[in-house]
Amino acid sequence: MRVAVYARGFKGSWTIKWSLDIRVDVLWWKQQADTHGCNGRMVFLSGAMALSQAAELEQRFEERPDLRNWDLRRWEFWLKEQLREKKERVRHEGSFFGGQAGHGTTSDEDGNRKLWLWDLLKTPPEAVFRLLEEAASAGRMKQRLHEAGAVDELSRQADMLTELLRGRSLLAAEVDALLQEAAPMLAGAWHSAAQLASLQGRLVLEAGLTADAGPPRGCGLLRTGRAKLPRCRRCGSEATGAAACAACGRADCAYCEACLALGRSRACSLLLRSAAGRAPAVRAAAGQSTAAVRGRWGLSAAQGDAACAALGFLAEPPRGGSAGGRGRAWRPQEHGARHGHAPAAPSRFLLWAVTGAGKTEMIFPLLGSILDKGGRVLVATPRRDVVLELAPRLAKAFQDTRIVTLYGGSAERWQAGELTLATTHQLMRFYQAFDLVVIDELDAFPYHNDPMLAFAAQNACKPDGKFVYLSATPPRPLQKEAARGILPHAKVPVRFHGHPLPVPRRIALKSIEQCLRQPLLLRRLSDALRKSLERDAQVFLFVSRIRHIEPLVQILRRAFSGYVVEGTSSEDPQRADKVIRFRQREIRLLVTTTILERGVTVPRSDVFIADADSGLFDEASLVQMAGRAGRSSEDPAGRVIFASPQWTLSQKRAVKQITAMNQTARKRGYIK
């Protein structure tokens, strides 16, 4: 994208600005000069500079005390000096204004005016409109601002665009897609309205990438000592890609590869965001009793206690005060987001609930407390299938609430709702939109260990909003913060049925690699599997390698000819069908990888983990796999077996975590 660039002097301060429609800027700053009764100056520098160059010029500009005395020749020398320093050429297509203006112009050999300078207070209004008329007749802009009612219509369009982009962070192509659906009359013709909303301080316009000194502190993205690469404003990642770009003409226009699936964020692409700090975050009502919460939402004692602790957190005032009001004065504002600064990290709360505790039901009171006060809530989960599973449950619980579900290919991606249910990647399209953000399965792929998604989640929440993390196996750093009292949290140490968690037992077994070469070594595992099958349980057998599944299935089919044995993995196109057949008891023994460690509930099941000492199985994955057993009240004491040649620290920690939860549940009187 190419933009107009100008220097603006107002009230003794000089800045470099770029514009999607410089006619709007001229009218705006002329109005400001007339309103305040103080003169201002505008120096037009370029009519068509690549956005990447314009944004960098804006960031690198340093104010000098003698700027008020510069004439056009001095400004032109400065501009050429800046561009020469970067060894880049800028294409000048002249001013949008063809007539004489202000103190004069400079011209190239063809007579095309390259720079002009205006004293805003001294320029008569008729000169402004004459130049606007000439600009419109040149065909550069569709809207002729000199016509009667045009400015009022532009203001109306700016209002509409601001409302549609409220809480969003979108590239220009995404804005067009949004408007095609929500406001077709603006599609392809919104640049002037966006420029006005930006000058009003209601929208922030910025380049998709920034040559930043590094990521904002506290967002999870590491600062490095090497040469700085451009950084993506949408996801916070370093932009490692570069390619020829027809928009700006550069052969090496940088782009972000990390968030490429949501559209290419380039150094020259335009990113639009709603302005920060327009309204304080909604807080939950204080003083809700556990009995009332349990009664309204049908929670168990353990669930009710945890939900009330979280509600108390939501009712607390934000750290450092709340954001400013909704004032919409027509005045210029500077925004930190223009230069890549992230908002302060919202307050966090950890809801640490064992597998099968009913985490979804526990968040209903939290969502209701914000929705009842007119707030907006986001529930983010790592996987599309979980979004599709949760959607009808949330719709049933909140029947009068507008719920939007977002995932790759969602038909609702441009719709707005009071309650948004989304995969974590979709969070990159939001900016300070939500009063409460709930991150489900915090420790799961792809959210876990992905700073890009953590950055997006933080940006999606209002600066004084609240975060609630849900996890049965929170990362160890969060566990330590909770133990030290740094991170507010609540533990739900028991399942909804009130029975203790099955504690894993170990059997010594050679590695599966060895057992496949010598099937007789599988005898101890086979004996244990037979006990589970004979007690009429469904059996999960987790392995660490996809390549082990098929040969192990063949051996087990021969050993258990009276039972249906199947295998599945992330590479299996029939995985969904096999899971259904397993739930329906058509398949009795399912050999699988950690792809099924979450989200699959089978009422009467036992869990076996082969090669439990594998480096691919950490404490969290072992606890999650063990959590497939004992989930129903009819069979709460399902068996969990760790089969491995070595007894590793991860296995010990998994057993210790499960045992500690059972002990806590007994102390609190939650165990039946």
C-alpha cells in the first residue's frame, strides 16, 4: 500500500504523519487551527510512498528546534537524506493538489509539484475547497469532500466503520471482507472514513510489521542480542520471510510467516485496530454466595467453591486503575500502539481442576457474571473439535446471549457477539475487545509453548480485563506461582462424581521397540490387558511412536482373537470413525498416541501407557492420559498402568500430583 506523507507542526510540536486520504488531514488540521486560534503548518512530502517507508520515516523522525524556520528546499534536502540513508528510492507522484498553495512549491523537471507548505491559519477556506475539488476531479478519491453534505456523510461512515471494527485487529483485505458482509456500501471505499476515525483517535492505522527494538516485556516473546528483524504487530513474531511485492515495488518486502494462515502481514500492509482504552472493563458483582452459585448452576461442592473463588477475583478492581471513558472529541491523539507497544498484562487466575472435574460447568457462573453486566467474554480453546462440542452447551446455558463461534472456515468470522467461542489462532483478529478471556486447556498444543498465541490472547483482552486459565495439568511455572501465592488460583481436586482419581501403578516392561522384535516380552503387558478386557472395560493403550501402532495391533489381535483391536493416530483418516466405534464398544482395545490424551470420555475404561519413560511423555501428558480412566460414577476406579523399563521423574511427578489431589479432596471433605 502507498500513502501520502507530510510533516505537521502544531502548537510548537512537529511530527511526521502518513495518510490514506490527505484531503481529510488538510480539513482536520485546518479545523484544529481555526478552533484553537493558533497557526499550524503542513509540509507535503510525498503523494505515494510505500507504507513501510512512511511508517519507518514516522518512527525515526526526531524533532529539532529550528524546524519552524525550514523552507521547502530544506525539507526536500532532509527527505532525500533520509531515503538515501536507507538506500531506497521513493516514487513521487506529486501532490493530490494541482494548484498553488501557501508559501509555494518545488517542482521536478517535468513540472510535477513534489512538496508544498501551508500555514493553516492563514489559508482562506475557499482555497482549501478549491484544492479539494481539484483533487477529487483528478480521480484519486471517489468521494468529493467539497460537495454539500460530503463531510457529514464522511463522519457517518467513520462512525459506522469504527463500530464495525470495535475490538478488532484486521489487515486491509480483512476489512474489505468484513464490509462486504456487514456494510457493502463501504467495501472498497472506506479509506477516507478510516483516516478520519484515526485522526479522531477512534481507530489506529499502522503497518503490519514494525522495525521494533524487540517484543513488549511480559508477552512471552524472547528478546535476543542479534540484529533485529521486523516484528509482526498482529502476532508479535519476528518476520523472517521476504518476497517481491507488487504493492510497494520492493523485491524483498518482509512478511510474517508465523501468522500466514490468517493472511499475509507485510511491512507495507495496512493493519487497522480500534483505539485502546475507550472503556473500562466490566467487573463481576461482589458477594455472591456459594449456595446461590451452586443452586443456580447445579454445581457440586468442589465446583461451587472454586467458582466462587474465581468470582471473587473477577469482582476485584483492576490493578493500576481503570481505563478512561468513551469520550469522542474531534482532537488528535497519539497512540502507543502505533509504535508496537502492547497493553499492560491483564490480571490472571488459574482454575486448576482434575480431569473429569467438569471445568466447562464451572466457568458458567464466571461467564454469566460478566454477561449480566453487559460485558463481552471470550472462551478460547486450542482445537476446532472442542469449539464445536462446547458451542451447543454454551447455547443451552445462555439462551438469550448472542454467541459467535470462530475457527478456520467459520461462517461467523465477521460477526460480533457478547460471548465468543474461538480457537486460539482466531484471537489475532481481536484487540482489547473482551472484559474476560478464558483460556481452556492452557497446557495443550498449540497454545502451550507458543508465544505468538499468548501474545494474541493478551492483546484480545482489555488492559484492565481479567484472564482465567483452565487446566488439569498447568505448566510447572504456573504451578510454582500458585504455590508461592503469586498467582490467584482455585483447585478442584475431585471429579464431579466425588470418587478419588485412579492412581497409576507400574509394571516393568522392556521398550516396545524390543517387544516388537521379541513378542514374548509383551507377556506381562498382555496379562494386565486381559484382566481389563475380562472385567468388561474399554482399554486405551498409549504408545510413544506412530510406527509402533500397526505391528503392535497385529500382535494383540493374535493374543486377543475374541476382541476387536484397532489402532489410530494423527495420520489415520479414519480416526474419528474409530473413536466413535470405541465409544460404542465395537472396538474394545484401541492402540493410540497422545492424540487421544484429551477430549475423549469413555464411561468404563482402563489406561495403559507403554514406554511411559519416553521423553515424549512429560508429567502433564501422563496425567492427561491417566485421566481417561475412572471418569464415570458407575466405574470410578478404572485402572491406570505405567509400563516401562525405567521409573522416571516424569512418572513420579505424575503419580505425586494425582495422589496429592486425592489427599486434598479428602481433607476438604469432597470424597464420598
